[in-house]
Amino acid sequence: MKQQAANVLITTLGLNRLGMDPRLVNRAEREEEVRDHLAILTEGQRRAADPGVGLVLVHLPVPHPVGIWDRARHEFKTTGESSYLDNLELADRALGELRQAMESAGVWDTSTVVVSGEHWWRAEVWSRLDSVTEEEAAVAPAVPDHRVPFLVKLAGQNGPLAYPPEMNAVLTHDLLLAVLRGEVRTPQEAAAWLDQRRSIGDSPYNVLRK
């Protein structure tokens, strides 16, 4: 309840305008995020490395704010300033640890892996909450960029294939079903499958409300 009250003050009053830095106030939230990240990653590694499991979904809390990583020291950080940019490195490390667990179990090459995000880097939203650092503001796009990462490694794939056309990641659901049914086995088949279904790219409803 204490943390919930602190979050309300941070988001509604703009504590930095009162001389208080929200990143210093929400230590408890950041400590909870660290625990969640480690628990999800550990369970994700166990499940993804299990050859008896057919489908695994791992939803990591990073790189989404709040910042919980220090990319200069390569360690978790729950006090001081940490940002989305720090969390990007943590997300990269997590993907590497998931892959390492799968390789050690001998299931990486025979598995299809999809890496994506459920939304773009919403710097324009977080800036309204006064939770964007100067470093983030310096590299944030002037116009919202709604692209998200979308990487697909198919079972047995041994070479890269770029897919330049615009598509919407909402297709991930049906693409995974097509892979499980054996309808998509190669990068070329995946590209052809997307070509037939990419009716929209950026959603027409994806507009920030003022």
C-alpha cells in the first residue's frame, strides 16, 4: 500500500517539480522489478531448455522502465539514476542467457524462437510523467517511432534473411500456429506467409491521446 501511494504521487504531482527525483523515490518498485526479472528469467530458462515442452512464452519486464540495470558496471541498480537505455543491455543479456540454456540442453538448433516487443519505446508518454532522463531525451526520436524488434529464428535455420516490408506484429499469433502446424519451416516460407497477410503495418488506432 505504501508503494501504491508513492506511485500515485510520482505520476500525478510530478515530484521532480517539487525538488524530489521520482527515480530515488521508487526504490521499492525497482527492487520488486529485479526480483520479477530474475524469477521470470530463471523459470524461462528452465522451460525453454526442456525438450518435452512444445511452446514457451517468456514475457520479460525489460527493457521497460523502471530502470534496474547499470550498464557501466554491468550489475543491478535500484538507487540513483538508471534508465530504459540501461535496461536495453539487460534485455540483451537475458536473451543471451536464454539461448545459452537452450544450447546447453541441445534444443536451440531444433527450436523456433521469436523475439519481439508489445509496444515501441514510448518516450513521448514517459516524458509526460517526468521519468525520462537527459540521456534518453537526447536520443529519443522527435516523432514517435512505432516500430518494434521482430526476430524469428526457425528450427534448423542456418542463414539470415531480412524482411523489409512493413507488417504488424499482431501476426505473431497466427505465425506461431503456422509453425506448429508445419506450414512454415524456412525463412523463405515465413516471408511468403507474411506477404500474404500483412494487410496493415502501423495500426491506424496507434495515436497518442492528448
